[in-house]
Amino acid sequence: MPLLILAVTLLACLLPLRDAAAKLTLWRLDCGAIQVNDLDLFSDTFHFAGRQKRLANSCYLLRHDDVWMLWDAGLPESLLGAPLGGQPMSASLEKTIAEQLRAVGVAPEDIAILGASHNHFDHVGQASRFTKARLLMGQADFAALSTDPLPFAVDPRPLDAWMRGERPVETATGDRDVFGDGSVVMLAVPGHTPGSYALLVRLPRTGPVLLSGDAAIFDEQLAGGDVPSFNADRARSVASMQRLQAIAERLGARFVLQHDPDGIGLLPAFPACAK
Ligand SMILES: [Zn+2]
């Protein structure tokens, strides 16, 4: 992006809207990519047999008045520059969240709330960086971090400091209105994991945006009602997908599937923002 356009974009994102009650701004961050060589892992009815797909891994920065919140913390930094290769699934990271935050003048310590859609390693990978953040996640997913053996794809290490009680934790059951004004609401969508959440963000100008977490993974999977074979609970997965589709339809929301490489384009690419 040319420097002048970049400067104008950054400034436009950081200035408040005159007509809005609360300043609310949403940025989509690049939190990695996942090469899936066996796409059939995302259906328990053999829908995707023999197929491959490159998935995105996105996370989100929100500013509510002067409070900064992160929704999901991406793949771990150990995967920076990793090759996307031969295993059934492999993951890589091009840039860190901290590096992207720097571009909008935000330090990792400025993040006051770290919301995690669920406990999988590709959603909490860089969490430890956010040393001043209150962790907000589903109670069942937080509890699962301490189980032995750990559930599939769960890596508790980035959340160590919160598990030891050194940083504040707020666990959720049911829906949770994050700022108490209805503008940012965590929606309980169990199934992928027992404590999975999606995030409804009601932006003053853009309108409602629904961030899927992993309750839905990519467009064709959601449309087919496909349940990944590694999900915790099939019936709840189906119910949660139905709930999100109904909400998206009723509210006319932009339904952003966080792993869908095309679907994430419903929001502008960083450093541009949605207000
Ligand atoms: Zn997941």
C-alpha cells in the first residue's frame, strides 16, 4: 500500500465517527494460513473426500471507546515462515499480531480484553503476548485446558499465566454482552468444542457483523451442514450452525467465517477497518 494511502487509512480508522454513540471499530488481522490436504476432516459424511483446501486463519481487533479487545490470538509465533506441507493439515504464519498492532499504534499491553472463540491452538497461539489482558472464554473450554489427556488440537501453553491465576480470567456460560451496551456480544455456540463462542459486533455504519469462531469453518461446509469429524458434539454443532445462520439472516449481518479465505473478505484487509 502506498505511504500516503496507508497514512489516510490509519487516520480514518483511528478518528471517531461524529454521529455514533460509542466509538466502535473493527479490524481483521492476518493470523496465518492452514493447508488442509485431507479436507474430508471437515465432514463426517464423506462430503469432501479426496479434496484439499487452503484455509485462512483470521483474528480481529476491536476498539470500543478507548478499550482495545482482541478476538482470537491466531497461530503460534513458532510457525513464522513455516512451510505449508505434506501432512493432512499444516499451518504457517506470515506476520505476528503484535507486528500488525504496531501499525495502528497499539502495543500488546494495550489489549484489555482477550476474547477466545475456543481453546484450539490456532485461536490462542499468540495469547501470552497480551500480558495486561483479561481472558474471556467459555467456561467449558477454559476447564478443558487442565484435563489429561488434552482434547484434540488444544494447547494450553499460551494461556499458562491465566491458568496459574496471574492474569484475570472471566469464563462465560450462555451469551455474554462484553461491554454491557449490546454492541459486542459473545454468542454461545457449543459443538465444535464444548465452550465455543461466536462474536456479534454491531457497527454503527457497517451494521452487524457475525464472527463465526469455528462454529462454521468455510462456506461450502456451512452450506452442506457438514460437521467436522473432530468436533466435540455433532447435535450441538448442527444446532449452533443453525442458530448463527438464523441470526445472520434476521439481522442482515455480514457472516464472516473466520477460516474461509474468501469469506473473510466481507471485512476489509488490515490496516483498513470497518466502523
Ligand atoms: Zn477449532
